[in-house]
Amino acid sequence: MKKEKFLFIQAPNIRHGGGFLLLKQILKSSINSKIKLGGGLSNEFIKDNKMSVSSLEGIKFFKSGLIHHLISNFYLFKKRTYDPVYLFFGNTPPLIKLRGKVILYIHSKLILEPLGKHSIPIKSRLKLLVNKLLIKFFSKNVDLIVVQTPSMKRLLEAQIPSNKVICFPFYNYEVNAFTINKIYDFIYPSYGYTYKNHKNLIEGLINLSYKGLFPSIVLALDSIIDLELIKKIESKSKEFNLNIKLILDEDITGVNKLYRQSRCLIWPSFTESLGLPIIEAFHNGLDIMASDLDYINDLVQIPYSWLFDPYSADEIANCMENYLDSPIESKKRNKLLLKIHSSDDFLQKVLFK
């Protein structure tokens, strides 16, 4: 008789962004594989009409925060299930030793980098500090830590050398079967966190406007999370007559359509765990122009002329200008360097191997 598989997923602090997409993919793969689910998630899953509550039977919904994380740990500890697998997907290890295989998936590189490396709000900085300390002191409760890139693996192994760490990026990316007219020169679909570096990107566009150059660019933002940034972009766009198209609250299907309408993904972020849009853009045939940093060099090989110093608005502007001046036939020369697995692979090769 085939043994029933039990997976307890702990991620009540995952509510949006790349982590949210990856978590949904794990859940869908688990449901399709007839894996019995348990654990704790955020209430955001109730609001997501593509993930019905009925399909998440066995999942308990918790609020985010350290106290609720501890409460949810007790909830898992009290469960008596034969040979379970626990996946802590919210970057935080269990505070209590659990009976079974425990895997911590870290998908935020900010947690592994020095606190002073990036300009981020004090509240976010304190949260990162807490996460760092939790990983340091409670990693003994984890059997395996999974990260997304080689540079993340190196950072983590230097901090907690006693733990087993593997690099296993996964993402079920979509490939468009057809193309439509290209109406944007560039696309940057990303939340407006300060480390995403919209500031220098906009400054670069302003620099180009002084030369009489107005490349078209589409920015996909969130109307609530990014409200302050949206107001600044609208103001600068009006002042300098910038050719910026703001798309708000677009889902993955809408973003895929924007890829088909764009020539080049520009990615000026100061740091990244993986960069799911980079993977999407590569597989959909876009050119890629990006920060000359380790997370890019981990993931994709880009012509040197399309790499820039993200701390310099002048370099971003020059790179965009050079791209626009280059002949069409010289483009499409990117190479993906990391194997991107599927969520099914993650289940079978990492969780239940």
C-alpha cells in the first residue's frame, strides 16, 4: 500500500510578490499530487480567487508577526502525523523542534546581506534583524535550507556553516505562443521598494530627456503598496515629458501581455533573490539590460554593454541610449546560467526524495 504523504507548509507572512507566486505553485503541485496538506498560511489566500479555500483543507490561517509565528509553531508541534515534511517558506525557521523532516526555504536575499548595505526603512531593517537572529539561533531546528542562487548559498554558508544548504531555484514560468506589436522600448515590472531602484531609473530617463531622447517604458506597480512612488513618477513624467506608461495592479497574465509588447527588460535593482521577471523575460525572447551585480551574474549572461552600475543614473541612461542605437540583429544574446526547476521538481526532488 502506497504511504500517504503529509506536507505542512508554514508561511503566514507571505502575502505578495515573488514569494507569493512560488507558494501558490507549491500548493497547486501538492494538490495535484494528492499530498495531504497542513500548516499555516496568510489570509491573503482567501482573497485569491484562483486558490479556493476548499482546496486548502487542512490549512489553518494565521496573521503575520513573531507572536503568531510562535503560536503556529505550537499548532504544528501538537499535530501527530506519521513521517511528515515541514516546509518553512517564510524565511523564518521553527522556534520549536518538530518531529519530521524540516526544510527552510529562504527566498529573500536581504536577510542574508549586511543590514547597512541598502537604503531601506527602519521598520523593515528591524524586521530583517529579527529574521537574521532567528535564522542564527534556530537553524538547529532545520534539516535542510534551500536558497535560490549560488551567491545566496555562499552568504548563508558563511553565516551558519554547520547547516546543510542547497541551491534549488524553481518557478513555473509561462512562455507566450505568439507575439504582438512592440510598443514599448523597455519594461520594468516590480514593486516600488527602495532597493528596486526606481529612483535612479527615473533619473536616467530625465538625463536622456536633456538629450532629446524619450524612450518608451512601461512600469507595473501596485496602487496601494507603491502609492507614494506612483505620485513621484507622475510628477517627474509631467515635468520632463517622459514617455512612461504606468500599469497598476496587473496580474501575471497581464504582465505576460506587457512582455509581448516590450523589446527589453531593464532591471536596475540593487539586490535580488532570483528575479522571476528576468526568467519570464528571457523565456519570452526579450533582451535584458541589468545591474552589473552578483545576482544577475548568477542567473543570466548578458552582453557587457547591457550591464550598468545601478548606483549611477548616468550609466543607466548611457546603457539605454546604447541599446536604442544598436542594430536589431545584434540583440537577443542573453544566456540563462541557472537551471530553473518546476514546483513539481521541488516537491519530488527536495521535499519527498
